[in-house]
Amino acid sequence: MATLHTPLFQRYRGNPILTAADWPYRVHTVFNAGATLLADGTTLLLCRAEDHRGHSHLCAARSANGIDGWHIDPQPTMLPEPEHWPEELWGIEDPRITFVPELGQYAVVYTSYAQGGPGVSLALTSDFRSFERYGVVMQPEDKDAALLPHRIGGNWALVHRPVGSFGAHIWISYSPDLRHWGSHKPILQARRGAWWDANKIGLSPPPIETAAGWLMIYHGVRTTPGGCLYRLGLALFDRDSPERCLLRGDSWVFGPEAPYECLGDVGHVVFPCGLTIAPDGDTLHMYYGGADSCIALATASIRALLEWLYTNGTTCE
Ligand code: BMA
């Protein structure tokens, strides 16, 4: 029986690291930030900022150590542009960042939200100041998406979470050009019944490429009479065929416990969209939204996460 509440992730003592009170302009909340390391080692967070209409935009915060001393853009970094991109009418949310060496650019994959529901949009940037939008790459209802950093068998690969009568499971799709997507395959299913990840699952940060395969931190949602609980679990996918799930943990590895994770606009939510890996190649900094109201940091060892999966994981059906 796997251990619950393992100390695989350590919360930073100074959490939350960023809140609306830190913002140089008026916002209601900041949460669910994408993350990356820039070439000079600076940590960049692309934060979801919600205004007082309830609409979100993205704002960059930069820090030398990824912990404190954040320099936040004085104005929104990426605003919805519904005049050109109608799918962004109600905002842009939950970015995941992937550096793509072949393009020499960062891919930002985010949720665009309008009357049709949430969909997945993609933009490329080299500086997080200007963005080349590709528009909707997965039509509604779909979200929780990230691009893998290199082609797989000649095609780009996008992990995402469509929702339909078939459920809310994690899928992968492929494209020759980042615009035309196909070969859609479900890769990880929400469980049913009395499981922590019974009702919906979705990719959290972009999958981590390791020698053992793609390590995925995913969120699982359990609907309860008191509301939804968002927790995190682990799964491992084949490095050459990322649609092949190798192992999945039965228990969650991180869940809402701290006050800033339990109290806020949406309580009992931990929701990471980004992580960075330290120069040691093992220590990851996971940035997550707490209760849809702040940005917090937890650290973990990739080696320890993999060891945990080997010990506690079960093979995927
Ligand atoms: C999900 C997403 C996240 C949010 C979470 C909890 O569906 O919309 O942005 O953090 O719900 O409210």
C-alpha cells in the first residue's frame, strides 16, 4: 500500500511567494504561473493575473534565484486580443512554457476562453515581450496543455485535456507544423469511484524528460459535497512513444494543506503550471497556484519522484 502524504515535495517556508499585493498595477488575484529558466539563469514566471471583471491576462515576473526579489512587469505582458483572436474574449489563463531548441524560442500554450468554452492556444516568443500567436490549436472544450520540447518521430507533440461525453482524460496529439494537429490518443484516464483523481485529470507543468521517460505531474480532481479537491499525482511515459504510459502512482503526492492552499477564491486547490530544474539536474522548483489566489513554491528531487513511482506505481492498463 502506497504511503499517503509522502514528503516528496517541500513547501518553501516563505510561501506564498507572490500575491496580488505585490503587483505594480491593480489585479484581483495572481495564480497558476508558467515557469522557465532564461539563458542567463533568471527564473521567469508567466503569471495568470485576474482583473476585477474576472478576466485573466498574463504577466511576467523575473527573479535571479527563483524564490524572491521578483521584478514584475509594470503593465500586463500578454493581454487577450479578442479583436484579432475572438477565442480570447473572456481572457487567457494557465500558461505552460516549453523552450524549443529547434525553434530557438519558447512555446507558450495557454487556455483561451470565450463563449465557446475554454480552448488551447499557442504562441511563440523569444523574449516574453512580443508573442507570435498561432491561435487555437485545440478547440473547446480543452485545456491543461503543453508542448513537448522536441519532435517525436518527426512531429511536434502536444499533451492536453479535452472534455466531452467521453470524460476528462489526458490526450496527446501530433503536428508537422504546430498548426495542423492529428493522431489524437488518450494517454491517461481519470479513474472512477472513490479515487482522488476520479472526476477529472489534467497535465500540470510540462512533462519532464528523464532517461527513464517523460515524468508527468498531473492534477486530479475529486468532486465532494464540500467542493472540488485538486491534488497532484505522478505518471511516467515512454521516452520515444510518449503516448505509452509505463507507470502511474495510485496515491496523490501533494495536496492542499497550508492555509494559502485551502483558503482563497477557490479553496483546496494546488495547481502548478510550471517548474524549473536547478543546475544539479535534479532539484525541481514547482510553482503552483494556491486556492486560485496566490503563487507558491515547492521543491522536489526528480530522482526521488522516479524512485517513488518505481516503488509505488502500478503499470498502466
Ligand atoms: C481548473 C482551472 C484552473 C483553476 C482550477 C481550480 O479548471 O480553471 O485555472 O485553478 O480549475 O479552480
